[in-house]
Amino acid sequence: MTNMAKIIRAINELKSVSRHFNCGIRNKQFSLLSCLRSNASLPFEVKEEQDLTNSSYDAVVYVSSTELQRSQTLQPVRAAIERAAQLDGDADKQRSVLEVALPCRRLVYSPPGRLVRDYHDVRSVSEAAHSGVKRALEAGAKSPLLVLPDHEWFPSSRLASLLGALSALYVPLQLREDVPAKSQKVSRIGVWSPGARSAEDIVRIASVLEQGRTVARDIGTADPERMCPANVQRYVEDVFRDTAVGVEMVSDPGVLAREYPLFSAVDRAARGVERYKGRVLYLTYEPEGPVGRTLLLVGKGVTYDTGGADVKTGGGMVGMSRDKCGAAAVAGFMKVVSLLKPEGVKVVGALPLVRNSVGVEGYVADEILTARSGARVRVVNTDAEGRMILADALCRMKELAVEAVNPHLMTIATLTGHAIRAVGRGYTIAMDNGPAKAERTVQRLQEAGEALGDMFEISTIRREDFSNYKGKGEGVDVMQTNTQSSSKQSRGHQGPGAFLIMASGLDKHGLDSEKPLRYTHLDIAPSAGDLPDQGTGCPLLALYAFFIGK
């Protein structure tokens, strides 16, 4: 069979299974999943209300929209806003605390502005709800009632706004542990959706997603001691105890050296300290009944990145405790999976956890290492450790994918500074290999994320990226990087995607192979959240909307 015939056959095979990966789009309302089995447990109550007159609330948070302005039941709110507008011409452009003729007496008005331009998106609604709840807390509220907006351009605006409000109520793990008196910001938050029969479904699914984001934030934003590799392991085991997700660990240094050699090289400098010893966690969800598709995720879990022998200088280490946000996002998504128990989909998450330290045992430039895949890799810069720990775990997932039902592989990592320079803060960069690109995976993932305000930009892995990382010198298959930092390289975020494909052996599973495998790489360096801001949990919402949401 010619290569062209193989490619045509592979494309046809991929199209035949594409129905399993239907995703959400901008004009799609996300309702409660039929597979939702239990409500998520949060440190405060999230409760649907039928009106604004419940005296147990001490503030109404109003995120305005044209639809809400027409609701007769909002007459007290409209009257308060109109009085404010008579005194302040900018009253409808900024958040404010107003007196309202309701039992709570306190109205927090947080307008998102007029959302009428082509470039507007649902983030404006979500951010307004987040800001409004924060202002309510500043005003002394302990039990706010949020009025959900229903914007005609953004059918998921109600869910997005509630997610924005809940994000304002997150308390960092270490603060919860160290200062119990500050472990929660509210006792309850009420939710009212005028004009809708019920907001119960939205309340329940938002609670589940927020619990997943809490797991992601706890792991991703805790400091490098609280979430060293050993403590991430303990936290994850506790989160998934007695759930539908099983936890397995690979930690024996001999096994890691033999089966995860690139990972083991990064681990060498820190493994002499017990709590810093590297390990790879596998989280597995098996659905009841037949499996129709398999999702295999690998999240970068560098609990602290000094740069290794190529040590970071000039303040470059600040914020490097966030280099575990890829693993954190995978754990958070698995928490959502454990609560929703989706039918027909098997999910496996890998969390390679390591501390990239400086020391006499540390790996150094010029070493030639043989990866799990058999590819011989020359080390060039020890600060490019993320792709090293991902490659071996991705190779293991590739081995599982070969035998899996309708598989899709994905890596999630705060991988490159170049990604931030390319798209700015707040966006995840997504890249497909050939089989995934044939199904326009990243385009559909972008649409799914945009519906909930989890934003993506799309990049393409090109032939130059493969040639730039091709081995130089006899006996070298792949170059780890070059001597410049990613932010100074041309195509600095696309090249590592090519490295992962080659170092993991996925280059043997392209469109022209007997067994094409879909693979998507997500660089979340721009979207994960940097110090001093809280972590975002990205891209958890997009993964939910794309792979699970209906």
C-alpha cells in the first residue's frame, strides 16, 4: 500500500469515529448531564432561590443584561439602579453598592457593559459576577444572592456567571489549614435565574466543576513545600479515596530509571531527600458498561523548578511553584470525572511529579539519554525539564492507546515562556498532531472552551519544528532544545510539541501509519495563573465541555 493510500485510509477511519468527540460550541446551552450522580461538596451551601425576598441573604449581586431589565420581578433592583444613575452618569459602567427595597437592603451592582461587539465573549459576564461577589464580601456580606444573567449571545452565560462567582469564594489550601477561622468566605450563596423554570441543573453542575477547580488550585498554587511530590501524592490519594477513580504510583528509583529514564534524569538531584523523591501517579476511571472512547491525559508536575544546572537567575525562580499546574489540572479534571461518572468513556490521567533541583547528582547538558520509546535524546538545557518528564509518561500512554478503544492522548503543561509572549495572559495554546488535526480537534476544543470562558488560541506544529529538534551528531535521534530559552527562540512553543511527538514515539503513529493516534498538546503557561494571582484551573472547563458536557 502506498503512503498516500495509507493516509486516505487513516483519514476515513478517523472520520468514522469522530462522532464520539462532539463538542460544545458558542451557541450551545450546557445543561446538567444525564450522567450526573451526586452533588459536589463545597465548604458553603449553593442554593437555588425563586425570588429576591428571602431574608436569610444579606446582599443581592446583580449582573445586568437586557433580558433581566425586562423582568417585572426585578422592579426594586431597577429602581435602585435608576436612582443611582440620576446621581452618577457612570453608574451603569462600574460596580457599586446601593440600597435596595428588599429584605437584604444591600444591592451590589456589577454591570458587564454593553456586550454588542464582535469581539465580546462570555468572559465579560463571568468576570462581572466574580467582581460583584468580591465587592459583596468587601461590603461585609456573608450570604450573597446572585442573579444569573441570560445573554442572548451567550447561551451558557448563566453557568459561566455562577462559575465566576464561585471562583471568588475560593480560599487557598494553606490559608484554610493554617488559619481555620478564614477557611470559608461565606456560609451560603443563593442563585436566582429570573425567567427560567429552574436553575437547579446549573447550580449542581457548577458545584461539581468548582470542586474540580478547587483540587486543581490546591495542588497548583500551594507552595513548593506544601505540595512537594510526596504531599501531592498524599493529597491525591485522599481526594480519590472511596471514589470511582483508582490511584496507582510508580516511585521505585530502579523502576523509574529503567522505564522512565528521561524523568529519572530530572529526578536525580532531588531524590536524596525523601519528600522530594520523584514519582508518577496514574489516576484511572473505568465506566460501568462498554467503553466507547478513551481519554489519556499527562500533566506536567514540576513541584519546583530551579532550572537545574542551568539555574534560573535574575529572579527567574519566583513563581516556579506553579510549574505543577498541568498535573493539577489533570487531577482536577479527574475529580470532575469521579463525580459525574460519565458513561462510555474511560479516562486515565498521569501525573509525573518531580522537583528540578541543583546538585552534584543533577543531570547536565551534553548527556545522551535513551527515552522509554528508545529515542536517544541529547540534553542541551536542564531548564527544559518539563518536556523530559512528559515524554516518558506520554510514551506509556501511547502504549495504552494502541490497545485502547477510540483513544485520544493529551499533554497539559506550563511548558514555555514563549507561549506567554505569543498570546499574552489568559489563553491556552492548543496544537494537534496529524490524526487529531484531521478531525479539527483544537478548533472544536476552542469552541467548547469559549462557551464557558476557558479561552484557547491555536498553533500548528510544522515541519520546521521537527527538523529543528532532529538529532545532530551520530547516535542522537532528538535534541532536547537549543541553547536559548524558549522565549528567545523562533517557534519557541511549537517546537516542544514536536519534541514530545518524537521522544515519545508518537511520530510512528501519524496519518501514514498502520495505527494513527490522535494527540493534542496544551501549553497552559499563559492561562494557569501566575503569582500573586490565584491559579485558574485551566483548561478544566474546556475539557469538561469538550469531552463530557452534553
